[in-house]
Amino acid sequence: MKVLLISANTLRIPYPVYPLGLDYVAGSLDSRYQTKIVDLNDFSNPESLEAMIRDFSPDFAGVSIRNIDNTDVINCRSFLPEYQDLVNRIRKNSSAKIILGGSGFTIFPVEFMQALDADYGIAGEGERLSLLLDGLQKNTDIKKIPGVLIKEKTGIVYEPWDGEIQRSFDPASPHTRFYLAFGGMLNLQTKRGCPFHCSYCTYPHIEGGRMRFFEPREIARRARELQEAGAKYIFITDSAFNASYEHSAQVAQAFIDAQVSIPWGGFFAPTVPSADYFKKMADAGLTHVEFGTESLSGPVLKNLRKPFSAADVFTAHKKALDAGLHIAHYFLLGGPGENKQTLRETLTGIDNLEKAVFFFFCGVRIYPHTALYDLALQEGQISSGQNLLPPVFYRSRDITVAEIMQTVEGQANGRLNWIIGAGEAKATRILPKLYRRGFTGPLWEYLIQ
């Protein structure tokens, strides 16, 4: 039985992201299945993709949908047409059954099933593909498997995966070689689940609200495996690496013990760490800290249900800076309670954050299964049952997106380290050129002025 797993994400701004999820999906399948992972980034033209599909002749084609759109309210671009084109090419060149999955699919499973006319879908963690394929082979009732969809099924049971989690990593695969050649970044996960309750965020829905930790020594062993494969940088994909200070410190120590020598980075919540936390992280190889800050206004942070205050942001920033780390902050502007005063408070505060890069997203994407969805429904910005697969953004009552953009651009005053919107113009000009010259890692630190 041949299973083709396809990473459909071709977004390379600010950098291409290794399809880690498919490694775990492949790891869930036993030797009965001949499994092949492919990444659309590795195909120069559609004809070569079609030739690969014909040559492999899969029985099942799993399409991993990571990005729904570019989450840019000004230059919004849906990726649905690209996914429709991919499915059409699979059907044109094989008789494979189409199975959809991935984080983007999990947010809009019914909508994607209908839009792509797929045969099956898996909402939630992809390890359930093993249960789906086994059920199809044994002709059991697959509708009883949590998260599995068929065309006729619209009710979905969301449950975190409680089975074995095993990554299958092939250092010689074409898609691995692509990422090693283009930026040198490979990915790692240290846990699943997010304990925070941010009003707009889908992580708790996708992975559950309870943290499930991987064993630190096993994480370090995997890091060494990536290093020995030729990785020049590791990005940790956790929603917030420091959501557990205890576990993240154990991972850092395991990196030291395993002699992981390449740099790494990840997403962090700007909560207040212990005095030497970032110093210990730096000793273990951490070089890049990406803070999900969103705002520096107290009322807005409260409305977004963030687990920190503006004062905490400044404290966390200083501790990371004192440890010699590269720092980026991500801001999400225009959410509930945003107005000219709160925006000015955020932008004024940013001027006190030294030596960092700032990514600004103006407008907050509304996703189902979030508190922001409930608020938008209550305020009449969306209607019950509305299809939100075409991008819909929350609109503050007190300030428009145009006003936000104009204010941010005025404050940026051409500074290279202020990336507004999807950042495609500046990032497209600078970062790929550095990759072609052999630079590795996320590279946004080169934008710091």
C-alpha cells in the first residue's frame, strides 16, 4: 500500500518552514505502507510534480494544509486556489484517495472537505492516519475514529492524540536537502498542547490545552540527529517554548549534555523568567528569541487574554538582550479595544525596546473555536454558520485598519527593522539574497539597526 504525504505549503516569507508534521505522520505508519514525503517547495514546475505522482502511483495521497491565507488584511491572499490546483493534479495523475490534514485543515475541516472534494480528512493530530488506513483495510467503521471526516460527516470529535508519537526523519530525502540548501533550518518539537487562552489563537484547539512533554534527552538526541544531517540551525515549533520554564530548562541542559553545537531559536511568551533563564538558554545554543508580544497596551493585552503585562514584556526583553540574544517581537494590531490611544501606547513603547526586529500585523484574523469568534459573533461582525475560510478580520470600533497602517508606517519612518503586514516587500528583497550567499538561520537579525 503506497502512501504519498504532500506538504502543500509554499510560503517562503520570511523563510520556508520544514514540514515537521509529516515526519510524525510517517512515523505513525508501520512497514505495511510504502510512505513517501514530498514538499511542493522542492518542485520547480507542476510538470515535475505530476511526473513524480505518476511514477509513485500512490493508493492514498495525504495533503497537509498548514496555511489558509497570508493573514494580511491589506494584501490578503487565500491559498485555497493553490490547494484546489494540487488536488486536481493528484486526481489527474493517479487514482489515489485524497486525505486532508494539517493545522489549517483542522481549523476549517468541513469547509476544506467541501472546497477540495476530498475523500477523507483528519482534524487534529495526524497520527490518526494510521487508524484511518487500518480501518479502511479492515472495513471497520472509520466514522467512530475521533477527528476523521468523510464526505457525509459534519460532526467532529476533537481529542488530543494519546498514542505513541514517533518521528520518522530521513536526512537523505529531497525535501530535507532542499531546506539544508536554502537557509539550513530544520525543525524540532519539545511538547504539544498550549496552556494559554489567548482570545484569537487556535493552538489549544489544534493540539489541546494540556501540555504533553517529550522527554528532554530524546529531544536532544533528535537535535543531534538534525545536526549530523547537516542542519545549521534548529527552529523549535512549540506555540511557546517557555510555556513551561521547568521543562524548557531541562531541554536546554539536555542540549548541553548531548553536545548540540548548532544555534537554535523558537517562539517565546514575554513572561518574566528567572534571573538567569536566558543566560542558561544561551549557554545551550539559543540565539534567536521570537516574542509573541501583540501589544504594549494594558487594556488590549487584557482583551486578547495574554498571560503577561506590558511591564513583563520590557523585563523579558531586557533579560534576553542581556544574555546576548537576537530578539524579534510580533504585534497584532486592531483587536478588541484597540484605539488611537492604545496604538500610540504600543508604538511609543516599542521605541524603548532596543536592538530588535518588529513584525506588525494590522487586523486580527477571526477563527472558529476561539473567544474572538464568540465576541465577533456577539458584536454582529460575523453571523452564525458563516464560512470564514475566505479571510475575515476583526474590526475595532474605534480605529480603522487604514488608520493603523498609516500610523505604524509614519512611526516606522522607513526603518528596516519594522516589518509591516506580511513583510513581503523588504523580506523578499533581502533574506533570499542572503540565503543564496550561503547565510543560514532565520536571518531577520540582519534587519536590526
